[in-house]
Amino acid sequence: MNEDQTPKRSDLHNHFNVPPTRTEMHQNMENREPNKRPRRPRRKRFIIAIVGILVITIGVFGAYKWYSAKNAANSVFNSANIQKARDVSAVIKKNKPISILLLGTDTGALGRNYRGRTDTIIIATLNPKKKKMTLTSIPRDTALSIPGYTQYAPSKLNAAYSFGGAGTSIKSIQQLLDVPIDFYGLINMGGLEKIVNGVGGVTVSPTLTFKYGAANVVKGKKIHLGGKAALDYSRMRDDDPQGDYGRQKRQRQILMAILRKSDSLTTLLSQSFLSSIKKQTQTDLTFDEIVALSTKYRVATHHLKSTHLQGTTQLISGQDYEVASQTEMQRVTNFIRKGLDLGHKSTGTANLTSVTTGTTDQSSYTDTTQSNQNSQY
């Protein structure tokens, strides 16, 4: 360097570690290659990596749980093996009201291990747009001729399941009331106990005072019931002045109490819970349809209405049957069809070609209803 030359500041910076001015720092930034970015601090990069790993892990775990729950749901699937009255997939896709036939069997209860009859028969409708749900109990001793088993007429409605399974029960209800049944759900007594425990128990206001098994209740006094107590509360019949009709009312109480606990649906759809009840439950709802019900249709439980088909006890062929009048059948048909947003239809038929009471001669029976078995819903 010549004596008359003034040293540049950049040379001073390079040789003597003179810090650059702010102007020089800006110039350096402007001269930086456009694709070359400053490196992230090592700590920040480490945190981002950990978060990424957590997200991936949660996603994989969630997918595994979903897959496991789906497998568990498939284990309780059992087709009704009948042609449905309408396109149920299209009904759910359009978010339209649906109907489910709820059947409670005595299989496995009180030491029984055979294919039992259905002591509980309830038709549920779910209307997501109106946020309404209806429950209709049908007496198990209702007299009718069961489709496909007319040689045994007159029969009791609860025999339909023992004759031909859930499909025959569905066809019997559709013949009797001229309403479409979209799905069914079958559960035995032990399964009901697990469901109640699964939602953390239920609270009911008893319809009468009684003690039966684990159920010790006082009329009108609200009580929280665990699975065993709820099961016994819904099972008792002999000490109820209303007999089976009183039991039906208590069964609807327990069911409505379960449905109102919609925040427990996550528990009921878990893999562990579905696996625990697979030997006690059957349904023709697929996993995707169950998920659709738990998301799109859960709002239907906001408003619940219930009723039952009222019959009169009549002696037929030496046995007590429940026989409903045509007027009563029409009322129930209207109630269910309204819940499904369907137009008016004449009620169905018990399809008994000859009915009379107080005799053991079934050839003298006369049928007072008109068949609508082949009507379109």
C-alpha cells in the first residue's frame, strides 16, 4: 500500500476486525444471493422437528384407533338378509329421517343360553333436520300372522325373531303398521348393562316404587342407576299394575336416558367398548353408517317423544294375546310416519284371516284390518 493512498474501510474490516457500518450491512444484505437464507437457530429447528414428529405420531395413532374401531364395529354387523323397504344409503346421504327397530332379547338372561324371543320391541325414528326423535313400543304379545310362518298363526310378535331372525321381525312390523324399517339393533340383557355402564350410568324418575334385584326405587324420586340396577329397573314386570305396558315405559325411560347422554358417544364408538359387547349385540348398520348417525343424526336426540301401541288382552287358542284396534294401529302408524316426514298411509294388518276371542278354535277368527303389505313407503 502506498503512503499517499488512504486505506479502505473494507480493508480495515478484513485485516483489523473493524466492525462494518450500518450502511455497509445494508449493502451486504442487498448483495446476498436471493436463495440463500439465514440459518435458523439450532434450538428452533429442534422444536419444529419435535412438533412434526408429534403430529405424525398422533395422526398414525388416530388412524390406528379408527381402524380398530371399524374392525370392532364390523364384528357386531349382521345383515337382516332382506330387501329393505327403501334405499337406506340414499336416505342417510340426503340426511333424511331414518327408522331403527330396537330389539331386546332374553338370550343370556337369567341363565338362558338359547336363541330367545324379543321381550323389547321399540321403533325409533331420528329426524336430524327437525332435531326430533320418537320411540314407539310395540307389545311383545301382539297377535299376528308372521310373514313366512303363517302356518303358526296366530303368533305373538316376539316369536318373529326366534322364527326367522331380525329380518322376520322387520317384515312383521312393516306388515303390521305399514311403516318402513331402515335398520335394526339387537341387544341382550347383558349388553344393555354394559352400555349403561359405558355412559357412566343413567338418571331416571321412577314411575312407581318397587325393589327388584339391584333396583330399589321410589316413585317420582330421581335416582342414578348403574348398569345392573338399570337392567333390573327395566326388566321388572310382575309387580307393575300395568304389567308389560309399565315395563315398556320403563324401558323407554332407560333408552332415552342413554340417548340424552350424547357426549358419551365417543366412548360407545371406541374400539374397546365395541369389542366388549360384540357377543351381545347385532346390527345391520355399517361402521360408516354408525359414524354418520353419531355426527349428522345426534342432534335428533334434543327432543324426544314416545308412545306405545295399546292393545286389549284377549284369549286366543288358549293363550293371552294383545289385540290392538284398527283405530289404535292407525294412530301409531301416523305417529311413526310423521316422525319420518312421510305422508299419510292406511295402517297395516295383523293378517289373521279368522279371529275370535275366548275360544280355542282359531278357525273362527275374523280380521278387521285391511292388508297394505305391498304398499310403497
